[in-house]
Amino acid sequence: MKDKRRKTLKSGERGVSPVVATILLIAIVIVIALIVFLWLRGLTKESVQKFNKNVELACADVSFSADYFATDQVISLSNDGNVPIKNFFVKKIGAGNTDSVKLSEVDPTFVGLPAGQAKDAAFPSIRTNGYDTLKIVPVLLANSNSGEVEHICDDQYGVEVSLTG
């Protein structure tokens, strides 16, 4: 019967020492763990809350009405609900074109719409040329781990306003 002994290195051949091999294995495991951690961290959304609930649920509680008056070049807004609105995201829609802007960028004097109040915001007709509809979406001020952040609600919570009469 053949002798089954472990093959050993012949004199003059070199191998990796056990200490170096152990350090390499530990380094590889740390790098893989770091990659997995960063990947999983990117998958989770930061918790953004309004009134101690998810901000998306607060968007569902928003109730407002809007209208555009071309003669006065203003958007008339009324907050009919109990949720204060920080700003509005205005999407201009028409003939295959869309454009969007925050209302406070068009009218710097617009600083929000508290619950139960109404305001007019300047929105010059030069900014609506070529568009026939405005989709006005509320922007809420919410709390996150990194402080207060503006959250643009989904389009489903917006109001469409016709520019064509």
C-alpha cells in the first residue's frame, strides 16, 4: 500500500507564511463586510416624519385648492386642511412639453401656506407660454435624522389647474 503523506515543500521553494495568510483572509472578510454594509445602507430610506408619522401619510391629509388667473398673473391658493404647506412644486404641462419649478423660485415672497389660510402667488404668464395645464403639488416640511427637510408629495396629491380658460 502506498504511503499517503502530506506533500511538503522541497528545500528552496517558498510559500505564504500562516501569519500572512491569516492577515489576508481577515482583510478580505472586512472588505466584503464593508461592501455589504454600504449596499444595504443604500437600500433603506431615511425615516422622514411629519406629525410623528411617515410624511407620505401626511401628504394624504393635505387638502388645498388652487386656481390661476391669467389677467392678474397669480396662482390663488387655499389651504383647506390642517397640514401647513411649506411650498408648492408647479409642473407646467402642454403639447408634449413639461417643465417644473418651485413656487418660491418664481415668487420669492411666497413663504408657505399655513393651515386654514389662503394666499395669492405671482406667476407671470411669460412662464406659462406654450403650456395649457399646471399641476400644483404640495411640499411639506418634515423632520428627519439630519434635521428638517422639504418633501415633495407624489403627483396624486396635486391639483390640476387649466390655463386655457
